[in-house]
Amino acid sequence: MRRVAAVLAGLCLGACTTFDFPAPDGGTDSDAGAPDATTTTDAGAEASPDAGPTSFLSLEAAARLCAWTFECPGLAQAIEASLVIPVATPATPLNFSGCMDWLAGPVDPARIGLSEQRTILQAIAAASSCATAYAATPAQPVDTDAKCLLDTCSGSALQTCTLAGSFLLQCDEPLFDQPGGCVVPDVDEAALCVTVGACTPGGSCNGTTTYVDCYKDGASFTAYDCTLSGRICASGPMPDCAAPGSLAAPCPAHGTDDRCDMSTVVHCAGGVLAETEFDCSHTQRTCLQTSGAARCMGTNDACSQIDSDINVCSGSAISLCVGGQKTSLDCSSIGRMCMPATPTQTPHCG
């Protein structure tokens, strides 16, 4: 039977440390008021299949989103916690070109949930402030000065406690397939998003998209949408959200270390069902582990994310490595400047 409390609270072994998301060095607070209206740019436009390999976002839309992850504390971790795309891996220093590579580089055109993932990413990219970027993210980062001990309820929402931070989750789509409410089953137990309804105790699949964890009472359950993390529900002796062709979740014990499994990047992040796989062979590449991260790389790659001439400012332009090829972006094209490196961040559009 699948671990529900382990998914949400088991990532925190013992007492968690404080999960503040400090403002990035050199960042500014652009959220002093109500969220602004979104800008009218191509940030919301999907990459055209005729324009080249399939990607999550166009180069410019990816730059807008990656710039927000450098300005908005916890946003990169929130994206990983909900969409499981490694924009914050490794976390230090936060790598602008690495973020750009995942979002604007090639992705399997048949990836499960690609359209929904794109829609959410486009909304984040089109944000006009940190407030609107957070609001577009399924898992929203929570600042807290208290130690994180157990998941709690914040009204009808669930506030999680994970190694990646503390996040506020609405007990509804897109993370959950069936709308529900946040409840604390018993004293000193972790809170859960629960839907009331008859079910057979244990874990099961509802079609190929939804994993259902039915509780002992047979009258309540949690239904997870596997497709948001690029997976399907694999039925078998122990049903679970898994990559097509697999029978189990890719991250045993929900660790947070990425690794290569032959040609596949196995990405493990903190959050609800925050684990996934990217099969690099679908984009004619293979998985290589370098500098604390697993990435898709190819024999014809002309660059990597750790090359000395990548993430370098030249006026308002920044050098990038996207899909293994060198390119550059003029940060002024998205209304930004090329900012110098800090101890926690590479140079970036900001």
C-alpha cells in the first residue's frame, strides 16, 4: 500500500530545520501590493513543433520564467515540488543556463502531461510579479520562522513540510484528481488532503492517470494526478504513479538525489508525488551525471552547464547552453539586465 503520510511528511526525518526562503542576493521585492495584470508577450505561446525540437517553453518564455526563479524566493523549489522539472537542481549555485536548458531544451514530445505542464509554466513565465508567479504555481512556497514538524491545515489547504521547503497546496486540481479538504486524521498525525467517498481500502488506479489511496474506513481517500509529474498509474501488486513501462515510483524512500538509470534521468524532489523520469533517448541523447545533477546530454553537444564560457554576461546579453548548443540571450529583450554572479547564483537575467 502506498505511503501517503510518507509522501508528504516522511521526507522530514525527525525535526525539520526552518524552511525560510531568503531573498536571493541582489533581489528586490516587487510584490509590495496586489498582483499586477500579466504582460502581453509571447511568454504564453507554446513552442511551435515546426520551429524545431519540442520543448516546454520558447527561449524567451523560458528566460522570463528562469528570471523569476532568481528573483522570487522559493519559486524554483515550488516548481520542482509540483511539476518536478529540475529548475533548481543543484540548488547552489542556482544555474540560469541550467534552468534554460530544462525549459527551452528538447523534451520528449510524447511526455505524459506535457500540455498541462506547459500551460502552468507559461502562466508562471507570463507573471508580472513574484505574487503572480507564486499564484500560478500548484505548490506555493510558505515562509515560516517556526520549525517544520508535521504537515498542517491552513483553512481548506494543506501546508506541507518537506526537505525542499514548506508549501501550501490546494486540495484540488491539478495536484489532486478529486477535490477534497484538508484534515488531520488523529492527534499528532500529519494533515492530508482527503475526499469523502466510498472506496476499497488500499491503493488502486483509476484508469491510467490517477492513483487512489483509500483509507481504512473505506469512506475517504486521496486521489493523486500522476500526469502532472509525467507519469501514469501503474496497476499491479503495489499500484503507484510510475513512468510508462515501470511498476514503481522511481525514487525509493523518496530520497532527493538525482541519478541516471541507463538513458533516463531520475529526478527526486520534495513535495506531493514529486518524482519523475526523463528518458533522454526520446530526444536522441543519454543521461550523464555531472556537478551534482543528472542531465540529458548528447555526443554532438558543443557545451555543458559548467563550461567557463556559459553564464557569462556581455553587456545585457548572457551566454547559454541549451540542448547542448551554445546560444545567447539579450536580457533586455525581456525587460531585464544581465546580473553578475553571487555566492548562491550564477549570472542571470534579472
